[in-house]
Amino acid sequence: MSEFIQHTINGLSLGSIYALVALGYTMVFGVLQLINFAHGDLFMMGAFIGFYFIRLIHFFFGHDSSSLSSPSGVLFSMTVIVVSMLGTALLGMVMERLAYRPLRKSPRINLLITAIGVSLFLEYGGQLLFGASPEFFPTILSKQAIALPGGVILDSTQVLIFSTAVVLMLLLHFLVFKTQFGRSMRAISHSLEHASLIGINVNKVIMITFMISSALAGAAGVMYSISYPKIDPLMGLLPGLKAFVAAVLGGIGNIKGALLGATLLGLAETYVAGYISSSYRDALAFLVLIVVLLLRPSGILGSKKIEKV
Amino acid sequence: MLAFIAIGCILNMLFTMSFDVLNDFHQISFLKPMREQSLISPYYYSVLLLLGINIILSTSLALLNGFTGLFTMGHAGFMAIGAYTAAYVVKSYLPTAAPMLQLFTALAVGSLSASLFGLCIGFAGLRLSGDYLGMVTLGFSEIIRVSLLNIEAVGGARGMTDIPQFINLGMVTLIALIVIILVKRIRDGRFGRAMFAVKENEMAANLIGINPLEVKVRAFVLSSALAGVAGVCFAFSEGYLSTQTFTFVKSFEIIAMNVIGGLGSLSGAILGGAMLSLLPEVLRKVQDFTGVDIRMVLYALTMILIMILRPKGLLGQKEWKWLSSPN
Amino acid sequence: MAFIAELKEMSLYFGGLKANHQVSLQLFPGKLYGLIGPNGAGKTTIFNVLTGVYAPSSGEVRFLGKSVAGLAPYKIARLGIGRTFQNIRLFKQLTVEANVMTAFFSQGESNLLDNLFASQRFKREEESSRKRAHELLKFMGLLNHAKDLAGSLPYGKQRKLEIARALGPAPKLLLLDEPAAGLNPTETRELTALIGKLQQEKNITVLLIEHDMRLVMDICEFIFVLDNGELIAKGKAQEIQQNPQVIAAYLGVDESEGEGE
């Protein structure tokens, strides 16, 4: 039983990272019907921005390992996350402005190819800038085991990851469902044309959507690197793809669906790795995807469109 | 059959300038690896080989993506199935057979096994439309890849080695030409018309007596069989297989070939395949100039620029004269 | 005489929305029928039920004595029902002749191998279907456009091409959904003549939906009137024109009077 709880905790922690990335996929899909394959690479950029920021701080202020466990360690981690989010938001904005906006009236497959192009650009550009060999993400928060009753161990980084993810999601929820921006965004995902007709500044809303989703990916990148500290320019590929799968599972374009899909996927992966075998772990996401789509062709919470004759 | 051998010999002589083919015809030496004997440098030899394989892949995807309008993101999976199955069968059951027998077995096994998967995925995935079909095919291909990675009989994570290298540049060129002709014939016949009909208006096609499911499954089977052939060419010319070759990145690359050339155009698929294969090599010159390896960055940039400047791809719906369609 | 097609108390609901309710109508072979009614009366849904796009919620749909309710559209098409669409649905990237040739698909006998090896059988079949397509195009007056792309045709000719394509599988019943919509008076007259000609020369039963009352009254031998999903009247043109329920339905007089339960 305690093993099960342990797996559940690990799964939720992983799932919350997937969720942050999946939310970005789903928001961008909502406004542009674009599967932004470069999203996983923003996750990678987030990790690297964090990495260089930490190096910079260490360079100027020295490296004090005693602060890792204290509240200042948590504070520092938060700062790194915020800096990464700002950096990736800026990157997302540039990406949208230069690569996607010129294609607003093109067929969707062009957008997709462009997204693949942007993704390759970030990956190879990353290899050029950061080098192809993996870097080691510095420890900014020491892993403190918090023993819970029943032998379950809660890791301090997991607490950080999970709580940060929840806070970000609450912020996002507020933004999407309680603000003018959120209303505009939802109007656009309903129909871009109608939204522009009722006077919504479509370009601005799409740009902000990109910035928010990129920032979420950036935060996820740092959080992922805190628990899996080996980072390299291709690190975004697989988590990006899985988060995408999570978004589709829940019903792409649907924000609650992305959360649900990501949580399910995180849990399923840890259970399979824990109870069956870790070698098929990477295939599991896709197996779940196929089964769900065959049963519910538009995802768990997705709505189906009917062709009118 | 004889024509096949003859053309193969001629092509190979052209590429290798080696005339000993005619001396030991009984061994059919045009099937032997020629990379080292070739007149052109091994580097260009490899580039041209990859070019041929990519054109087969791109052309085969045109059947699905371009003609039938089925958005799939798992073409590398079919290629992997063809490559691995054929390599496994030839290595385990025909290790010492005549090269000709090995070749035809490989082609048959590779295309059949891939098309079998195409059939399954076709039936399973065709309830879905648009992006969702793409996602399911992507999922299938990743499952195939991870499974191959875990099957020890095909080398697992180490990859599959010591595959007889009997396919050379001449063969690949010949096979690519045949594939192009076959795809053109399909496109121009009644099945091709039905494919375009389903792509453009599935309901209208349905209401004039075309079963869209049948058309789509056919497209899937044919396309995957040809992707399997590309896999066979790859396996038996490289001599080594690793699952790293068949990631979803490869699938995306094949889609990009189609879209950059002009989605729906066979000539476009060929042009796009050629472009994306040669571009990194052309850009190598730039690397000599800049000193850093920025060619893949430029490659990505070129992709983005083409999409922005030529939204319909380089050729749009147009076809070259020798590939023009009566429809 | 036996019916060629028949709806018996056919109802179609989408959730709580009523599209058709208890519609019964019979079509005799070789005749030209009109189906009229205000917008949203459920005319096109009747076409959709007849052609298998929707399965009826209840009731019977028979064609040539067989129940076809809920059969796949392509199967019904192969039995011999052809149709055109309110919003033109051509294969725009194919040539005009290829559009018609797609309609021969179900009659094709050559298989994939014939196609791949370009066998004699395949070549013969291609040639004969091209010839048949040209005959149909000639009939519709489109032969000089055979090699043009369907999407490049002017609107009126696109409507004609859709009819030519619908004739491809040699239907016994042809359903035309607003064939004159968007046409100018000259084109409408031409089309009217063509519909009459094809019904007579090819002995096809025609059921057409049309808002152009002159066209309907001119050529339809028998007219069905739908309102609010229900059949409110049927009869010859004159009978229909004088039917108070029909007048009420069109002029929107007090609903309770207009509705005949």
C-alpha cells in the first residue's frame, strides 16, 4: 500500500510538470488550431535559461552550499523559475511574431511545418549555443526526505514542484476564466473570425497566449531539471511529445482536459515503471493515447464536431 | 525480371564505372556493395543513397497526405517495420542465399510486413479524422520504435548489425524510379481519382458510391508498403539499423518534404524529398565559411522561410511534364 | 404500379430537435417530383435520409422494394440514388471529366494490380469510362470544358457538372437540392430544359428541392409540401397553389391553422 502511495506521489509530481507543458499546447491549439511542436523546445530553453542564470548568480555572488536547504534555497528556486518564465515568454513572443503571424491565412499544415522548422531551429541553435553534450543542472534545492507515516517518502523538491505547479495553474485559471483577456482568448478559440469582427485585437491576444504558454513551459523546464538534472538541447523532445499526448488525451483545446490528461499520464507512467517494467515506459503514453482516441475520438473532455450536409 | 536486372546493371555501371558486372553475371555482382569501388567519393555516394531513399519515402507519403488527405505523422514507423523485418528474415533464414534471392525476399518481406501494419492502423485509425488520425499514427510509430528497442532478437538498444549490404546506389535509384512510376499509375487511375475525391469532399464521394473507408485503407496499405521498401533499401545499404533513425523526427521530415515540395503534387514530393536531403549537404559549404556547424540551423530557417514565402510549397499543385496527370 | 421509393411515417430527431415528423411519401418511376417548403422545413433532411447520410429515428425508408434505412450512403448510391447538393460539392482540383469519372468508381472491375501493372483490362476500362464521361458531359453541354479544372468553372456550369457527376452511377432516382439556386434566369431556363430532358431521355425519376416556384410549377408533375418537418400537402401544381395550408405556411399566417396534424 505504501508503495502505491509512493508511486502516486511521484506520478502526481511528474504529472504536474506534464500539465504545465500540456496547458501550453492546448492554449495555443485553442487559438490557432496549431500543434506547436516547438513547445517542447521552449521547455528546453527554460531549463537552459535557468541554468545560465544560476551560473551567473554563482559567478557574481559565489556558491554557498549551506543555503540550499534553508528558505533562501526555496526563494532562489522560485527566482530561477520566474526568470526562466520571463525568458521563455519573450522567446515565445518572438517566435509567434516572426514565424507564425505571417502564416495566419495559410493552410494549417503550413503552420505545422513551420512549427517543426522552429523546433529544429531551437534544437540545433541550442546545440550551437550550449553545446551538444549534456550539462549538469546545479543543485539549487537540496533533496530533503520528509518521511510520512507508512514509510512513504516525500521529497522536498517534489513539494516545490507540485506546489509551484498548482499555484501557476490557479493563476492561469484566474486569467482564463475571470479576466477580459481570458474572455477574448476563449472567444478566439470559438471562432477567430467572429472574434475579430466583434473588435477583439486578435493578434495581441494570440501573442499573449503564446507568451503565457511559453512561460508555463519554461517553468516546467526548470522544475524538470531540478528533479532530473541532466540537461541538453534535445531534452525537450520526449517530455514535449508526452505533454502533447496528455493534451490530446484530455481533448485538445480544452484546459481542464489538459490537466486531466497530464495527471493520468504522469500516474500511468509511474505505475507502469514501478509495477511492470520501465523499458516500455515511453511507449505507454502512446498506448494510452491510442486506446482513448479509439474509444473517444475527440479525447476525454473534447467535443465532437458534426459535418453539416 | 530481365529488364530489372538489365536496368540495374546499367545504372550501376553509370554510378560506379565498373564493367566487371558483365564478367561474372551469374553472381549478379551489381548487387554487391559498391560504395568503396564507386568512382564518386564515398561521401557523395552516401548522400545520393539517402536522396534515393528519401524520395521513396516522400513519394509514398504523397499517397496518404497528398492524394487522400490523410494526415499521418508515423511514416517512420512503417519504414522501421519494413527495415527490421526484412533484415531479420534475411539474416536469420537466408544468410548464405544468392544475393538476388535475398534482395527479392527482403523487398517482399519488407513491403508486406509494413503494409500489414498499415492495414491494422488504417482500420484502427480511420474512425478518426484530421489531427487525431495524425496523433494516433504518431503513437503507433513510437510504440513500434520502443518495442523494437526492447526486442533482443533485433539487437535491442545496441541496434542490428551485420546486415548484408547488397543494395547499392544503382539499385536504390532503380527502385525509386519504379516507386515513382507506381505511384503515378495509382494517382492517374480510378483509385487515385477516388483518393482525390475523398480528400476534397468525403461526403460527396460517399454519395456517388465510393466507400471512403475502403479508399483510405487502400491508401494506407499501399503507402506503408512503399515506406517498407524504403526501409529495406536503407537496411541493406547501410548494413546497420538503430531505432534512433526511426523517431518521430524522421516522420516529420517526410511530411516536410511533401509540404515544401507542394502537398498533393507528386513532382512536389520528389522535389521536396530531394531538397531536404541535399540542403544540409549544400549548406556544408557555409560551414567551411563560418567555421561553426550552423547548417542545420539554416536548414530549419529555410523550412520556415519557404512556408512563409511559398505557402503552397515550391510547386503548388503543379506537376512536371513527365509526371503530369490526365485527371 | 410499384413505388420506386417510399418513406413511411419517417421521423428524424436530433436530440430534442425535430427535423422530420411522420413523413410519408411515395415516388413512382419515371416521374418528376418537387419538394417545396419554407426554409428549415426539413427538405434537405429528407434527402439525407433517402441517401443514407442520416438514419431515420423511426419509420421506414424503402427503395426498389428494399429497406434502406440506415444503410451506408455509398451502398445506397450503388443501389441507384444520385444526388446533388445545395452548396456545390465538386472535387475542385480534378478536371471536369475526372469529376464524372469518379462516379464510375463503384462499377470499376480492374483491381489494384491491374492498375499497378497498367494491364490491358485497366487501360480498356479507363478508356471506356473516359468515353462515358464525355457522353454525360455532352448531354449536360459541358464537353468543351472536359479538361478544365472543376473549380475553374463558372457557378452555373458547376451546378450542371454536379448533375453530370450524379448521373455517373446511372441512378434510377435523382435528388436535386436547389439546382437553380444562384443561377440567372437564362441559366435557370436552360437547366429546366435539361432536367426535363434527362427525365424523359434517361427515364430517371427526379425529386427536386427548389425555391424557384416557376421552375417547380412548370416541370414538376407532382409536388410535396413540407412545413416544420411535416408533410402538409401533396398534389398537382394547381392543387398545391390553391391549398390554404400551403399558402398559410408560405405567408406565415397563424401557425395553428397552418399545421395539419
